[in-house]
Amino acid sequence: MSWSTGLLGFAAGLLISVATAPVGVSGAVFLLPVQISVLGVPSPAVTPTNLLYNVVAGPGALLRHHRAGTLRGPLTRLLVLGTVPGVVVGAVIRVFAVPGPSVFRLLVAVLLLPLGGWLCLRTLRRASRTAPAREPSARAVTRPAMAVGVAGGIYGIGGGSLLGPILVGRGMPVAKVAPAALAATFVTSVVGAGTYALLSLSVTGDIAPYWSLGLACGLGGLCGGYLGARLQPRLPETALRLLLGVLALGVGGLYAVQLLR
């Protein structure tokens, strides 16, 4: 890795995490296309590299939430218990069943387009409601957590960045969801990156993460995540949710267009 590539990765991780950490998203969902299209990380090595980014970047925002006392509570445990086994299954599927770049671009589009649309729609509906929605039950949290963990293992986003918008859209406050989603993302990313590292010992090809680039992006995310979590109480959450939704739709649309060419 050259110095210019490392600096670009650091800057990308910093800028993305500043914008996404306030709503409980690590930023890996938006860093992934940067790694593929700009930094040149091949598939499927881009997935464990993205998980490595989450591992390094995660403690920044988590430290801030820990100091604020917002990491305690059952939601964090429920998300971790659901997503951790799922991310292992997703990593195995990613290596043995979805190795091709075309299939991977299709997966990116299929995941990001609904996620962006859901986030925008739920944000607008929530802004127009006068009465708060009822929070989902523990069972309603743990059931989708496993499926999201599988998707996170395939996609390299840890899973929490998918669960966060879903839970917020169902009525849970951002201040409660964000710390739990980031904690789940961090734990599942540790497990997922380790799974890919083990699989790389028995499978040929670009399976192991690009360690130097993942660390560079992660260090940027570490700083940006702390700043984003610190800014959370001061930023208009509705505008941030809409911004994230538009970004997800844009990235998903980009990959969909590439598939049609």
C-alpha cells in the first residue's frame, strides 16, 4: 500500500464515520464502494477488509457512548446474540457461494436500494407522526438479528448498520439504538474478520483482509466515530437519516447501473 492510498483510506474513513456515527452506523456500508472503485480492493477480500475497518473504527464512537453511559441495556445484548452467529454463516456463504464480482455488485444493489428507501420512508413518516410508535419486543429484535448478521457477514458491514435503521424506523429512539447498533457492529466484525482469516488458510484467492488498508481506513473511522458520537445530541437526526437514505440509494443505484452495462 502506497502512502497516497493510505491517506485516501484514512480520509474516507474519517469523513464517512463523522456523518454516520450519530445515527448508529459505522460507515462501512458506504466505505465498501470506495474500497472497490477507488482503492482497488478485489472481491471477496473487500468484505473482510471492511470488517477490519469496523474493528479498528468501532472503539472511537463506543468510547464516547461509554462515557455518556448509553451502552448499558438489554438491546445491546439482544443484537449481539442475534448477529454474531449470523455473521459466521454469512462469511462462509460469501467465500464459497458468492465469490464473483458481478454477483457481489448485484448483492450490493439489492441490499442498499431497499435499505435507503426504507430509511427515507420511515424517517418521513416518523416526522409526520404526533404519537410515538411502540417499541418492538425482544423477540421482534432477536429474530431479524440473525438474518441481518448473515447479510452483514456477506456484505462486510457487521450487521448493526442494517439493524439500526430498521429499529429506528419501527419507533425506537436514535439515542437508544445508536450505541447498541455500533456495539453489535463491533462485536460481529471481530468475529467476522476472524472467520475470514481462518478461511483464508484453507481457501485460495483474495480471502484475507488487506491489513494495512483496513487499518488506515479504520484509524480514520476511529477519529470520525468519536467526533460523530460527540456531535449526536447537537445534530438534527431527521436530516441525518434522510442523508443516509439518499446515500444508500445513490450507491445502490450506481452498482445497479454498472450491472446493466
